[in-house]
Amino acid sequence: MLGIYTSYKCTSCKNEFVLLSEDIRKMTKDRYLVCPYCNSKRVVVGKVTDSLRECMQESSYRRYKGAITQRR
């Protein structure tokens, strides 16, 4: 069974985005996937999950009082 959501990461601008797996399956016959932020074709598939929370559960790093800390 395929997951509902698929996460992608652009290798040129390093942004992540999530798309529905069913829409990607329909679209990939005669088209290609690009980054919605920078229009680059260099997109890497992340993971396929059923819930959007699992798909976007990556850690982020922020600068807090001069030190870089990990946030969820």
C-alpha cells in the first residue's frame, strides 16, 4: 500500500515540500517534478507516509542567544 503523502527536498535551495502521492502518480507520465520555490529539477524523494505529521517531523535548528539549538 502506498502512503498518502510524499516529502521532497530540493538539492539547490534546500527547501522541503510535501505532495500527495496519488497526484504524483497521475502526473509523472509525461511531466517532471520541480521545486515550487526555485523551479529546479534537482528534487530528491524523502519518505512516504500516511500522516502529514510524520512526514514533516524533521528537526530545525535556530540560533538562540548566540548558540545554535535544535527545535522540534
